[in-house]
Amino acid sequence: MEQPEYSRDVSDIATALRTDPSAGLSDRDARERLERYGRNELAADKAVAAWRQFLSQFQDPLVVLLLVATAIS
């Protein structure tokens, strides 16, 4: 079984990625990798409206019970 990347030696990873850690990628290599793999970005989740987030807090019966107890006291 292969080691996870975070536990491997830096020189092994640099060799596997065909790069030099001290010099980085050339402009040409960077451009080619950008075209091949795309940008290094995480996909963003669809934003939830603030009012929906607010109302979702009241779906828990314990929260409703505490609000009722607060109103009674």
C-alpha cells in the first residue's frame, strides 16, 4: 500500500510531480498543467439565503421547547 502524500518525503513528491522545489514550474509547464488539470479551486456550494438559515434553527424540538419556556417565564 502506498504512503499518503502528507507522510512522503518532499524530494519523492517533487520527482513524482516532475518539478524542482527550489525553482518551481516554468511558465510553459504551469500553462500546460493549468490547461490539463484546471485551476486549483474547490467547488463552492450554492449559497443559502440568510432567512432560510435563520428558520432552519427552529426545526429542532428542543429549540422550540426552550423558546416556549422563555416566553412563559
